[in-house]
Amino acid sequence: MHIAVIGSGYVGLVTGACFAEFGVDVTCVDVDGEKIARLARGETTIYEPGLDQLIKKNLGAGRLRFTTNTKLAIERALVIFLAVGTPSKADGSADLTYVDDAIYAIAAHMDSYKVVATKSTVPIGTGKRLAALIRQHQPKPLPFSVVSNPEFLREGAAISDFMRPDRVVIGSSNQEAIAIMRDLYRPLYLIETPFVITSLEGAELIKYAANAFLSTKISFINEIANLCEKVGCDVHEVARAIGMDRRIGGKFLHPGPGFGGSCFPKDTLALSAIGRQFSSPMRIVDTVIEVNKQQRLSMVPKIEKLTGGLSGKRVAVLGLAFKPETADMREAPSIDIIRGLLEHDASVTAYDPVAGPEARKVLPEIEYAPDEYAAATGADVLVFVTEWNQFRALDMNRIRGLMRVPRIADLRNIYQPADMRELGFQYIGVGR
């Protein structure tokens, strides 16, 4: 089977490379000629563990190709995946400009029956609207189907999530399109992956609902963490106990400076906007958004209290990406925290194992260290913002010796408070 993937960003690259690994013939399309040239040479344009090897392997095997020629890719493919960005507008709703542009191209170059499958996260009702746009812009009437096939990829674990997913969601009422999509995903039948066949609208809502629920768990445990600090208990004990309830589960019950990234902030805002559109307010989601905002804002006062004032203080920040195993700086909590520190006249030196180049584009006004120990040198406080594995076993005696004042603000609760205080650090965590 031949497929095309329009959009060679995070979702498009992972989708194309993984389908090629399944043995499918894949053409990835993007309007960015420089990006396509790099990818065609086997150079990965995003950081995702294992993706570079997958791209090189399938380029060599001839199953994966990259092009800016949208017409050629569309004509060659039976299934065309939309994997373009849907950023937030000022009101929080999803901007579908890139989706619509892709649909106009598909309509213009369609030469036979096609299945158009949306991987992009789009508002409920988009699938039917896209079908209408294709009919309006086709030079001559040709059969096609629109399918919603949302992605559930975690940055840093995307290949595993694609190859061994919790479920595959296919939204369509057309039995031919459903059969084609099932055939495309047939390698997953061998590992008994559940398939959810639903309506277009159902599949579109499932994506938003899943991300909103996970965001809710994060904001919930952050509120519990704040209460733990007031009443004098450890949020980790509370989270562990409630997570043992199988109806709740222990995942996403890790307190910190709030959620970020390309999905949760954007998708909660979009779901809130959808609720307003249909006069069905998403009150819990609105509260989740507000709690997340306040959680970020509360981190700087926490650090300021530890240091007895931030003016003139040197702050070392470890971790800049919104989560480990990615270079993604989109909506990263580190951005708000660092800007807050600068507003309080602190100087900031930061280190991240991967996200440094991306961070420099967003935060050019701070210093960047070559490693953890260089960042800590001369610092009045060390702030952990992203829980990279390599930060979990630092030589803390060495760190203490390098710092001007041994203080730690552990915003990811990487270390045990008693251990750090025994080593001579002033230490604060979140909810402890």
C-alpha cells in the first residue's frame, strides 16, 4: 500500500517512519524545502529517541521518501494523512489554516479514490467540513472518504507508542475506508491491539477528551501538593496511595511546575472553546487551565522564599524542555519560570542535555552552560525544572562545593529532602 503524510513535523515524521517500518510505501510531504532536503539525506530534524535510525533504515530500504511535490505524493497514495499543525488562536480555538491548505491541495490533485485521514488534532465537526471542502474544490467529482485517526504519541516515547499503542481509533461511517485503515494497521493485530471504530465526531472528541483528562490529573495533584505543603505531609505518599486505586491509577500523579508541550495546553484551550461554541461549558477543563497557570506562577515565589530575595542572585536552572527525552520548548514551564526570575533581577545560567539550541531561540537573554556542574558553579540556588534521568544521580557533594550557597529548589521532586539536608543543602520541593 502507498500512503502520503502531509506535514513532516513531529507527528508526521513519526507516523511516516513507523508505517515504513511496517512495510508500507510512504511519501512524506512538507513545504519547507530545507527540511525535506535534510530528511532526504537521513538527517533528523527533531529529537526523538530512535527516530534517526528508523528514518535511515527505511530510506535505505526504499520504503520512505521525502518531497515538496504534493501533487506527486497525492497521486501515488491510497491513504493521505494530514499531520500539520493546529496552533491556538487568540481565543483558544484551533487554527485550521494549515489543514485547509492541505485539503485544497488534495482536492486539486486527486485522480482516484482516496482515504483522507486526519492525524492533526482538530475540532469536532472538522471531518465533515473537510469533506465538503474537497467536494467544492475538486476539478471533477471523484470518490473519497474522510477518516479521523487521532494520534496518541508521547514525546520521548513516540515510536513505542506507535508500535505498541493502547488503542487505535478510527472514526468513519464508510466501511470501505474502515477496511483500508484496518489493513494499514494490520501488524498491530498480531499484538492484539484494541481497535475503536466510531463516528468522525467521536474520534475527534476522543483525542481532546483524553488529553483534557490527563491534564486534569496533573492539575489535581498539583493542587493536592500545595495543600500538602500547608498541612505538613508528603504529596508522594498521598499520590502513591490514591494511585493504588485501579479506578484512578498512578500515572500523571506527579506534582511539579505544571504541564506544557505541544498538546495539553493547546488542546485544553481548544476543548474549552468547543464547549463555548456548543453552549456546553467545560467548567472542569477551564479550572484545569487556570490551575496550571497559577502553578507556574507559584514557582518563582517559592524560589524567592528559599533565597531570601532574588535580586542579584545567580540561579542555575537544570532542564529546559517541557519534559525529558525531547527538545520541545513549546509551552515549557521553564520559560515562565526563567522570565519570572529575570523580572526579579536574578541572573540565570541554564543547562539542558538536548533542548539548548531550541531554548536559545526563546530565551536568548540567559547564559547557557556546557553541563550540570558548570551551571551550578557560583550559583546561589540550583533549580531542577525538567527531570532528565542524568539529573537523578548527580555528585551532590561536588555540586555543593561548586555553589556559592548550597540551596536546591527541586521542582520535580527528584531528590529526597532528608538526604539533601543531610548533605548540607537548604532544600524545597513541591508538596513536601
